[in-house]
Amino acid sequence: MFEEKDQSRTAISELGEFGLISHLTANFKITRKSTVKGIGDDAAVIAPEKGSEIVVTTDMLVEGVHFDLSYMPLKHLGYKAVVVNLSDIYAMNAQASQITVSIALSNRFPVEAVEALYSGIETAARIYNIDVVGGDTTSSTSGLVISITAIGMADKKNITYRNGASENDLLVVTGDLGAAYLGLQVLEREKKVFEVNPNAQPDLEPYTYLVERQLKPEARKDIPKLLAELGVLPTSMIDISDGLSSEILHLCEQSKVGCNLYEEKIPLDPQVISTCEEFNLDSTTIALSGGEDYELLFTLKQEDFPKIKGNPNLTVIGHITARKEGAHLITRANTKIPLIARGWNALSEEE
């Protein structure tokens, strides 16, 4: 994971808005052929390749709602803010190409803090091969807000929506689930310990994978390319940001179908299983409702199963049924229970 060094403090007012923008964006280089004009004019200019379509998504992260700076380093935050947007592009079976970055920040943040944030953004842009082509900065009276818009492209025939699943399609997920939520629980626990005893040093070694999945998640850029290489075109697709159950129900609702999800098929990392036991949590519940995994969930035709069989990146976890049958979880005890969305809801009332 990233490391941050203590630095001196430079007031943002010393640079001003345009000086800050110039300072923060000086290191961004244009690498995509589709980027005609990036930062420095009234708008960016992007030229899609012949036969392709543009996909656009935007996401906002708000301090105190989506992140806690007491344990979220600013460089990690910048990286994560990019990744969560790119995940939505890959969930369209497209490849990301550009982003714009807008931030609102209070005067408690010096220039060096914003530099750390943008260092994470720059790192993500380099790793995911995207151009930063614009954005906005403004002041905030209530902490830090980051809004990123991501732009991607794909051949029209390959773009995958949420509404294409059909009865008997297979339900497939990438990677493993639940780790990011447990990483958050570990960090929240250590924060409470620190508040009681500021001299306490957290031991995060047993939870390395979980904490990294929370603080520095990765989007599945590899999956659209992998599926193309396997000759598989998903019938529907969505990214898992709000919990597996919520995302499955989104696919079912949009596609007007039902599904059977098999508990024993849900992929879990061993660290997830052991930490659930430590926290006295049910691992299936965590996988279904935890969220922030940024894996991809998709459906495909049964005849495509031989193409993905045995692939370590992909797990078949169920199948699509008729809408009248509804969405169900088939437990390890072979009990059929309704699938309920208990994932993250940013607009829910606090309990």
C-alpha cells in the first residue's frame, strides 16, 4: 500500500484556484489517441474511434459519508476515487479512457494534502492507462468532496447493459467477496481503540488483504479483455459496489427475471472466513450485503460455460429463472429463501 511522508503546510490561498489547478495537473500527461484536448481550455475534446460508442459515469465521495480521513490516507483516497468510477465503465464491458476530477475542500487542507490526494489520482491514471482531461476545484464548509466523471469506449456490439439476462443464463462473479467490508470493520475497531488509548499501535498484519481491499481497491479492467479473448459476450453486467444481493436484484429487476443464487458457490477469501469467525459475523451475510468489492457480476448463455470453466478469475454462483419464481438464495442446507437487498444505501436514514 501507499506510504505518506510528513510535509510542510502551504495554504491554498497562496496559490489561488488557477494556480492550484496548474500546480496539481502539471504532471498529467496525455496518452490516449482519443484525447484531442485535455486540461487547459473551456472543455476537453474527445474523439471516439470509428464504430465505437462512448460510455460516461460519475460518482461522488463525501467526507463523513463515504470515507473517514482518520484512517484513509489521502493518496489512497485519490486512488480509490478513480477506481470506483472506472469499475462502472468496466461493468459496461467497455474500457475506460478519460476522467475529470472535481474537488471541494475546506481551508483545513494545505496544498501538501491536496498534492497527496492528486498523487493517488495520478497513480491510478497511470496504472489504468487513462487521461485526466479536466475538472473543477471549489471551497467547502464541511470537509472534502470528490466527484469524478469517467469516460470509456467500446464497440457498439460489445456494450453490456443490466437488462439482457434471460431464463437459464448462468450467474457469474469475478474474484472474491466480502473482504472490503471486513477491512472497514477492522479499521473502525482500531480507531475506537486509538480514541481510548492514543499510544496504542494497531496490528493490522493479520488483516492485510482485508484492509487493502477497503483502502486501495482495484477495478476489474482485465475482465472485458478476458471475456473477449474467451469469445464470451455477457448478456448482462453490473459492478458490485453495494453488495452482491443488491446487485443481483438490480439485474433481475432490469432484465425482468428471477434467479437462484447458491450459498456454497459464493467465493470467499480464507481471511474473510477467519475474520468473520473472530467478529462473530456470518460470512454469507457479509458477502451478500457488505459492498465495495468492485468485482463484476454478469450473466452468460449456458452454451458459453465451457469457455469459462476452470478460469480462476470467474465463479458460477447461480442461474437465472423465470420472473414469477423470484430471486432466491439456496442455502448450504438446501433451503430456499428470498434474496433481500440489504446493501449500502447512501440516502438511508441513520439508525
